[in-house]
Amino acid sequence: MTIPPLPSPYRPETVILELGEAFYDPVDPADFPQAVLRFRNDRWAEAVGLAGLGDEEWIGHFGRFAPLPDNLPRPLALRYHGHQFRVYNPDIGDGRGFLFAQLRDGAGRLLDFGTKGSGQTPYSRFGDGRLTLKGGVREVLATEMLEALGVETSKSFSLIETGEALERNDEPSPTRAAVLVRLQHGHIRIGTFQRLAYFGLAEEMRRLTDYCLRYYYGEAGGGDGPARLLAHIAREAARLAASYIAAGFVHGVLNSDNIAITAQSFDYGPWRFTPYWDGHFTAAYFDHAGLYSFGRQPEAIHWDLVQLAASLRTIAEAEALTPSLEAFAAEFQLQLAAAMFARLGISPSGDEKDNAGLLATLETALAAKSVEIDSFFFDWRGGRRRGPSPADEAYAAEPFAGFRAAVENFAPVDGALDHGYWSDERPCSMHIDEVEAIWSRIDEADDWTSFRRKIEQVRRMGEAMTPAA
């Protein structure tokens, strides 16, 4: 499910400047006392023509933020609003990050370099504009695991420790600081449109709509542009929601300012992978109502789409926008089937009823919580039991009876089991106890061995799942 990115020469872009000054504020990065390179993503550096940078050059661009050649002369803090846990907040924007550069990858996609922890901006409010090193480590681990599992996610491109001691109310302090650079298919958010609607900026709304259609969906603008844009975003958002479910992932904070117009997943704070198929499992300790729990993520993403449609009403009629919202549920089911079949390594049937039936039996089986999600997909790769498993007793029990019968009608994808990973004793997982153990070794002994080893293991798993793409 992880396809290696295509190599590319460095192809700079500055098209964000076409939007004009109403969309961003030029800012200066923080002057960090230290810059120690902890992670560089050479796989994706090759895809954007930057793999040849030496470590000092890398630090100069992604720790000190010297402009990349022929790119943005200054970082830009983007302006946006958003609903946070369904409460509208007009006092947000890029508060500890900025857009640093734009460029193309080997597939020709427009990508942004965005930051996290790069210093204060006009939207920092009372924050220090910094990122904890633990937060940076967690984001690298999240994006690597999600990419391997086939989720369309931002890529953690660089992590540099900055030598500052940060005070945080919700974790042991003082704690180490870092600056993260992410590579993402656009930092325009639903909240960007909400801000324009809040101020009644119709002309700017049209300009932003045309920009998104042109650079993210390859289409011209025009009178029906808002409806076409919403249709694209709704389809991609359904795919995003489905991929979260298939991965067993809980983002934790699916606010409207955290949903990109490309529906590429990004901005990882309290994320977790749920060990079991538990719809009530939450990632954020402050999500007391379970608004963004595992099973409610499709609902949450659809709710954010409704807010986008409400914003587009500034320049479009409701009748043109409603069909995309109504189509979301059906599109989600189609995308969920595709994502689940891909993770199982089986080909879908030509009969949609058979496909739906398999998914229903699969969910019934996993909902018994007798087998961890990762173990199930590992043990049943290709649609057949690969060999003895600690979960054999659970697989023989009643909750799995329907699945055992239904999966017999599906064939494995060619090459689904070719990789040596499928002969390992156990699957690669990313549960919270291991994440905390990795961080503890870094925090207590500055030992990065388990961090690097985990990334190698995750990428190996991604290679093994590639035939199911």
C-alpha cells in the first residue's frame, strides 16, 4: 500500500503568492540556541529534489529556515478560523508554524513545506510557538505508520532538536524542544474558507476556490466552481475517513481547521491506534464526550464538510452544494471496502452484496475484541489463515464464523504474501505503550536506537503491503 515516491529534480513554486496578502502574514522564524538533526526523510527528499543536501545545509534550511532557492523569500503564517470541538473560534491561524516553501514532487503534485514549533506568529495568542521534542517524535512515528498502512498523510520531512526547555501544563516539564517540517499536499483548510465567510469576503472566496481547483484538482474555476470543489473534497474526505477506520487510527482532533482541502491527513497531536475494534476508543484525554472517537470519525469529517458547504454559500446556492454532502455516506462505504480489502490483501468481488457481506462479518468478528486489529490483518493476509497464531482459539469461536465462511469466496491479490514480513512472528504495530517506551529511551538516555529501528520496521511493513495498492 506504500508506493515509493517518484524521484524528481528540485522544482520550486511560489503560487501561494497569487492569493495575495489577505491570506497570510510574512513572519520570521525563531532563533534557536541549538540545532541537532534527529530525523531527515531522505526517501521524500529524493522525491522533491533535495536528497543531495548535506546535514549542515539541511539544518540551514529546515532548522534556521534560510530560503530554498527561487522559493518564498519569507515564511508565511496562514490565516484561518475553525470549529474546535464544534465551537467556532475566530482567533486562530498558524500560531506555531508557517508555510516555508512550495515545490513539485515526481508525480507533479504541488506540495508545501509547513512547520510546527518554528516560533511565534500574529496568531500565537498566549502560546510560545514551540513544539516539544516528544510531540515531534510522536508525529514522525504517526506519519510513518500511516503512510505504510496506505493512509494519504503528510510526511514528516525533518525533525531538529532546538536546545530549549519548555514548560507544559499537561506533561512533565521542563521538556526538550524541537522544530518539525512536514511535506504536505496543501495547507489550505476548511477553516481557511470559514474565515472568508465570517468576514463576508466573496471575492476572496472565489479566488481561493479557483486556486484550489487549479492547483489541487487540475480544473479551471468558473460559476460552478464551488460545487465542483466541494464534490472533490467530499469524495477525498470519505476516502480519508475510510482509511482511518481500516488502519485502526484515531486522529483525536478532527476540527475543521485540521481538515485540508485535499483531505490529506495532517497535524498529529493526541493520536493513537486502537488495539481493538472499539468504536468508543478516544485518543485525546480531553475528548470527554467521545466526539472524535474511533467510530465517530466519519461523522466528524462529514460535519466539517457541512461547515465548508455553509461557507461556500457565500458564493453558491445551497441546491448546488447539497448533493455532495448527501453522497458522502455511500462514498464512505465504497472507500471503506477498498481500504479493508487492500489491508487484507484480497480482491473485491464483482458483487457489491458479497463485498458488503464480508465487511459486515469482519466487523462482527473484530467487535468481539478477542483479537487485536493488527494481529487479525496479519494472520488473515490473503484471505486465508497463514499458519498457527496466538489467536487461533478466537478465530475458531462463534464471532468469527461468518467471516470464515464469507472470506472463502475472495481471492488473494497477486503477490500479497511474497514479502518476508508475512513470515514474521508478529505484526508491526504502533500502540501507545511502545510509543511511550521509545520516548522514554530518548528522554532518559538520549538513546534514539529504538526510534530508528521502529521506522525501519514500519517501512518494511509498508513494502510488504505494496502489492495490495
